[in-house]
Amino acid sequence: MSVLTHTTTQEPSETTTGWVHACPKHRLEPGIGLAVLLPDGHQVALFTTRDHHLYAVDNLDPHTGATVISRGIVGDRAGEPTVASPMLKHVFSLTTGQSLDTPDVRLNTWPVRVDGENVQIATTPHPTQNASDPAQSTTRAEQGTP
């Protein structure tokens, strides 16, 4: 498994977010994930789909606690881009992180952008869609029930 680590850059904005250079754009292959280690220790799985959309989700499988989502099977379910964990084949939406098999489980999603020839990932994930629900903001592995 490839894990890339790079330095953080700052971008001026209303909510200052750091960005990590993940890899050169040409290094990504459609349907093949890449694990990226963020400065705070989070692992993020970076994907590009056949239609050239970029997605980044947590690399930690919430059902097993293994950092394997970047090795998952990319596909779609009714037009929704997905990744299936290689461990137990649970399927997650790449756009929302929501498990399509277990309603109370989700992966964090991370902003992704292209800067010149480089793909960058934000150092802060997107806010969860239901942050008031503790099951939505932590994984089972983080809750101690892998």
C-alpha cells in the first residue's frame, strides 16, 4: 500500500484550512485508491473515478479498525459513487461517507482540490451531516466496538 506524506500549506479563506499535497494528478488511476497520511496522523483514502471526479474519505474501516479503505473496490450503486471495504465488503458512499449497508455508520469525507498538477486534501474533514448524533461523528472502532 502506498502512503504519502507531505507538508501542509495554508490558503487564505473565511475558515482557514490547511491543505496537504497528496500526489501529482497523473499518479492517480481511476478506481485505484491511494492512502494519504495527514500531519495529525489521520489516514485518508483518495480516489478518482472513471469520470475523473476526486473523492477522499477516512481510510479506517469502521467495522474492523483496519486502515484498508484505500484498497477497496470502487463502483456505484444506483449512480452513487461508492467504495466497498476489502475486509467485509461494506459499501460506503464516496460523496457522503454514509454506509449503504449500516445506517448508523459513516466515514468522514475530506475536501479535495487540484492545484496545478497536484492533488491536495484539506486537513479538516467536511462537517458531518448529523453532527449531533454521536454514532454519525465517530466510528465503531473509535467507540471501542470494532
